Amino acid sequence: MRVGVIGTGVMGKNHLRVINSIPEFQLTCACDINKNNLEDACEPYHLTKFIDYKKMVRLVDAVMIATPTESHYRIGKYFLEKKKNIIIEKPITQTLEQADKLIDIAEKNHLILAAEHPERFNPAVQYINSMIQNPLFIEVQRLGSFSSRSLDVDVILDLMIHDIDIILQWDKSNIKTINTSGIPIISNKIDIANVRLQFDSGLVTNLTASRVSQKKTRKLRIFQKNNYFSIDYKKQRVKQYVLKDDQIIEEIPEIKPVEPLFTLWKNYYRSLIGEQHCNVSGHDARNALQVALRILNHIDHIEI
């Protein structure tokens, strides 16, 4: 299966490395308008390099689109119309209308459109998935240090959308109330935000995302009747606290560490060969985008 990567920045380089490590894929080409990035990222591999992504078509069966968000729709539409499968970095597009169009083209052409939401494939998340039943309260902290890489979008679309996608897999009821606050610190967009969502099911979530923190934190806590889970995304570790005989018992399961991008690409191959669709689908990515955009529309933007 021939694969190319469009965009060879930090994430593009990671995708090149992972794709090259999977025998089922043939890494054929890469593209970037920044020649220095392109040369640096492609140096370890034998592949064809392009400045113009349209020239990649004859060399690929699928492409990874790891470019700024504003170009996702344009590039994705081009390859889908050329009957090529695609994976797009999150957020899938800038607007819901764009996402709907890509989903429609993919389905009409029987192609696999997936979105790169790697936390879905974090071993800690995958371990607890089957144990999440009727969560009552979810708390998330996703804090990171400054990076100029994703300043084209707000922190909600940059970081918080990872956790939005996870939560939407566990509770598919409607969101009835949204309370938000956010502040621009290092850009003209929201750089730190806190969001409280209440679902029709009764679930309440409290999400904090920041790209101006000194310490990188990736924590998720899920509370449900008689037990709760504490997840460290970064360490791929789960702590489970269970009520037994009027005592809280801590359990720390042994989880084999696996790079989420590796699982993402192995699953994408399974989807491509028709085994099953086991990636974050275009519909899933659209749902996460819809909630993220609702949050942005509600946000109490504090000027400083």
C-alpha cells in the first residue's frame, strides 16, 4: 500500500517514521512547501520529494495530510476526488460544511477518510474503554508549553479537541449546557481555556487546556458509580479506584506501552484492506469539531 505524507513539520516527521516502520506500507513520497523542512525530514528515507502536492497522485494509494488546518479541506478534497484514501490531522477541517463535503466525497467513492486523533489509540484509553459505563463526572487537564506550530487555531481546536473526541465515544447524548472562559496569552487566539459541559445523560465534564504552561500534563479522570479511573496519557498508565467492602482499593494494571501513532496506522491498514473501519472516522472527527466550534462560540473571551 503506497503512502505519502503532506507536511513535514513535527507531526509529519513522526508519521514518516511510523509509516516507514510498518511492512504493509510503502513510503513513496513526501511534500512540503518549506524545502528545508522537506530535506531534513526525508533525509533518512528513500522517497520522492515534492513541493506541489498534486504531483504525488500517481505515487500513492493514501496520503497523510499534516498541514495547517486551513489547507485540510482543499488538499483532502483534491485527493478524494482523485480516488485516494486520506488521513487528516485534527481538526479535520475549519468548518462543518467542509467536513460534510469531504465525508460525502469519500463515501461516494468508497474511500477511507480517517482523522488523526491519536489519543484514541493510547493504550491507557484502550484499556479502560470497555469499563466505562454511565460516567458521572470527567475531569481533564491537557497542559503544554508554547509551540508556534499550531497557532493557526485556538487551544480548543489545538489541544482540547483530543479529549472532546474521547468523551464523545463514552457519552453520545446531547450537550445541554456549556460554560466557558478563555484567555489569549501568546497569540491573538485563545491560549488557555476552561470548559464545563453538561450532557442530557447527566454527565458533567470539566476540561482545561493550555499551551502556555511550563509543565506538560496530560491527565484524565473518570468518575462513575462505585469506582473511578485516573489516566496519565503521557505515561500510558491507569489507576483504578474501586469500592470494595466499604474500602477504596487502588489497582494499577500493567499496560504494555505502544506508540499511539503506530496503532493508528496499523488500524488504518486494516481499514484499507476492508477488514473493518477501526480508525477515527470522518463522522467522529466532525462530531468533535462540532462540539469544539460550539465551545468557541460560547467562550467568554477575556481581553488582557
